[in-house]
Amino acid sequence: MLPVISHTSTVEDLFSSRIFIAASVQRTYQWNTSECETLLADLVRAWSAQASSPEPAAADLSLDEEMDADLGLLPTPSIQPALPDYYLGAIVTRTAPDGAVEIYDGLQRITTLTILISVLRDTVDDDLLSQRLDKLINQDGDKPRLLLPERHPALWKEIQKRGEAGKVRRSSVANDFQHRVREAARTFRSAANAWSPAQQASFVEFLLNRVAIVIVHAAAGRLARQIFVTTNLRGLPLNQADLFKGQILDIAPDEATAADMENSWSVIQHAVGNDLVPFLTTVDFITRRQEQSADHLQELIDYLGSKVGPHKINEWLKRLSVFASAWKHLDRKLESPGSTPLDVNIWRLSLFKWQQWKPLALLWHANYLLKTAKGVSSSSETAHARHFAQLHRRCMALTLAGLNQSQRSHLFAQAITQTIKGNNCLSGALLITDVLQDRIEDKLSNPFTDEDRRIVLFRWLESLCWDVPPLYIKDGSIEHVLPQNPHPKSQWFIDFSDEDSRHDSCHSIGNLALIDPETNTRLANADFIHKQQIFREASGRFRSLQGFEQSTAWTEDDIQRRAQLLKQDIVKQLHLTPRSTTKRRAQSEAATARPM
């Protein structure tokens, strides 16, 4: 047997014939919501492109063959496998003594695919399709194909076991692994539940048969470890910015133009420094206004070659210097809140963990700098600050509504198009509709378990308590006043004896507070009287803590009361008009009664 062999496999072939275990060099599951959203967005984009690509007509194919035959070029007939529509990278494996496949590189992707397939299995309406998917997750007798160490039973209990991946979990998590698994499942459920049965079936077929993985299989564990180390720790990574520079200079029609373009590139590079790739990524979105794949810079080069062309490429690159200057300005304001309303409102955007707002912000700021250079009235700064005040509020609303990466990309692509055409995107693409507001209010009224979203919410709320927010707000952590895991003999268990009620109260926004990480660790599972005293002492640094001193105890009623006050404040801060439950119910009933 050769020491290393490799071949390409579809997802269905990969999962249907192997038992996977984690090699000793592998970490536990590390992917967060952002990585799962990115993978899903890439898959959905490739699936959509594949579904919309017309197959060549039979007549066209026969005509091509006739022409080749006339020239004597038609090869011996052979059946070539179709090229995959999405490449998921390579995994490094070896066969363990018990016959299982040991994963040395690629465990994060294999685990994430296991979660995705499990969610699809428990979501699709077609029972035969569900059974087919289950065979990729479990062997006969409900034995899982992916085996992780016993200290992480959540993957089996909540994901691999048939019927479990479709459930929304209410119980507290035991560890980070369980939290990440639940968040991955939630991300995939949100997408799958939004599709029609036909779309679900189409996506499943694409995932199983049009997504490819290269398997690099080593004969010995030592060799597999060496491949893993060499792949991950050796060599100099490809510099995307230098590659982009070389390709864009190749578009130039002559050497003189290329030399002039190189000077323009130096100006841009000096302005943005080490941020060239993020800068080019942002420019790409402004230019093409399409959701970005892993090779989006290559797609931008292709676009420039066909749409801009050799004779205008130099002009396009010179315009980038304006964006580079705006990038430098924005970067300074995002790093530290200045003293002006414009500075503070731009800084608040840095609180968000997603970046789809940045191309629009860069476009706005570049336009503002151009106007300022032309001596436009100083009132333009007031308008500019007002736009950014609305933008960070829209971003908070989209975060609370739970829009995923693809949905945010679509909205901001529309917003940029409207802005370029001279229209106000804040009253267009970024307008918070009644449907989105209903989602926001429902999210605020129910247990808020999404860690990424709630910490952004409370940091944002704290920032609004200050004219110039202190930088330490960005490091603030979430404190559960009623602890997530109170001691069984504590007063908390007496006051909140019902487990479901305790869970809902614990994760209500009324039970959450922002405080520095050190104090949060010190508070742990302490009684309310002890926590209240610390909140009082810390309220000068975290103003959103003010109000806890008014409670003599911390009960379910106190939590509900604070939750209602917070919800009202959030709706007000988002500049939304409160929508009553009665009004929403009436609209829902009217929509239901409307003839089809």
C-alpha cells in the first residue's frame, strides 16, 4: 500500500461508508455561529447558482460533436463525471486499528456537516429522504458514524439521534461544546425551516452529490500527523493583496499605464496599511454588490477585466485612493470614540460582530470627505452624524431580528445600490418593516439564549448611556442575576423551584446585566443581596446597572418588570413605534382571512 493516497469524494460517499473518530492532535469542536453562517452562505450561493444554470441543449451538444467529428478531433467516447459545484477542502485521515477513520485534519468541517445533515434529516417532509440522510449520520442500530470523546455526549443526544436535531433546547448548557453544537443547529434550522419542501429536497441533493471533499489518507499515524503539521504550521501563506495587485496590473493595456497604476497602488497601500485585504473585500462589495465567496477577490478581478476593461482600469484604481483615505478615517473612529456625535455614532458600529454594514459606511464616508474637500456647508457633518446614528440602530435591529449573513448581504447590497442612485436607503432597503419589528419584539419577550446577540445588545445599550462611551464597554460581559447553574441548596432554588420557569427567568433580558469580566467571575452564584451591593458599587462604570438598588429581592415579578422596561427602552432607542399585541394579532388574522 502506498504511504499516502488521495481521492475526491462526494459528501454522500464520504459519510455513507465510514466511521469517524478524532485523532489525538484534534481540538474539540470550535466553530461558532459566524463560521457556520459562512459555510452555509457559501453552500447556498453555490446551490443557487447551480439551480439557475441552464443545461446545454441537446441540439447544441450534437452540433458541437458533429463539428469535432468533421475535424477529426472527437475523442473516444467516455463518460466524464460532472465537476463539483462546491469544494469543501481536504481532510487528512488514517485507518485506526479498529477500522475506523481517524481524522487528523478536518474534524471541524466533518462535525459541522454532521450537524447540518442531522438538521436536514429532522426538517425535510419526505420520510424516504429523511431515512437516506439518517444513514449518513448513523449506522444500523443507531450507532453514530462520528464518534467524539465521551466527555461530549451532546452531539449524540441532541444532534445525531434521529428527531433530536429539529428540537429547540431550553435547558442550560453544561459546557462550551454543547453551546456551540446548539448554536450550529439553530443556525441551520433557521435556514432549513424557511425553505419549501421542494427547496429542501433540492438543497439536500446538491449537498450530497455536488459538494466535494478531497481525502488525503495516510498509511500510518506518524505520517498523518506530519501532513497535519506541514499543512497548518509550515510555509508562507499566499498574500491575497499581492496576488490581486499582480492581476489588476495585468489588465493594463501597456507598460506606461501599469507603471502609473503601481503608483496609485502605493498610495492606497500607504493609506490602509495592513488592512489591504479587508479594504479590498469592502471595495468588492461596493463594486459588485453580491454575497462574497472565499475567492471574491478573484471574482472582482474577473469583473474588472470584463466590465471596466483595460482602458478604464487605471481610472478605477485612482478612484480607490478616495476610498482608502475614507477607510483610514473610519478606522481611527472605530478604534476609539472621539468627542463628536459623528465619532461616537461611527464607533458604535464597532460593537457588532458582523461586517456587512462596512461597505455602506465606507461609501458614505468617502462621499462625505469629497464634499468636505469641496467646501460644502458644515451642516453636512450634522447630517452625516445623523446617518450613522440611524445606521447603528438599523444594525442593532437586524441583529435582534436574527437575520443571517445572506439576508444581511442582500439588504446592504440593495442599500448601496439605492445610495449610488441618490436615494435614501434608510427609508428603503434598511427600513425596519412591521414583520422585522414583530420578530424583534418576540425575541425580546422570550428567553434570549443567543450569547453573541445579547452581549452586543447590552454593550450597545450601555454605550447609549454615555455622551462619549468609555472603551471598556467593549470588554463588558453578561451577568445572569439569577445564576444559570445555582447551587441546589441555595435560596435561588427555593425562589425558583420549577426548572422550566427558572430557565425562562434566567435567560430573560430582565435578568441580564453588563459588567466587567473580573467582577462577573467574582459574583458567580452569589445571593442577590451580595450581587446588589456590587451592582451599586459598579453602577458608576456601568450606568445600565442603575435601578437594581430599588429591589429588596430578585423574584420572577422583578425580572418580568425589568424585562418590560428594557423592551420599551430598546424599541424607543431603535426609533420604532411600539406595536401592541392586539394590533399584531388583528393584522395576522386579517392576513389569514384574505382570499388567496
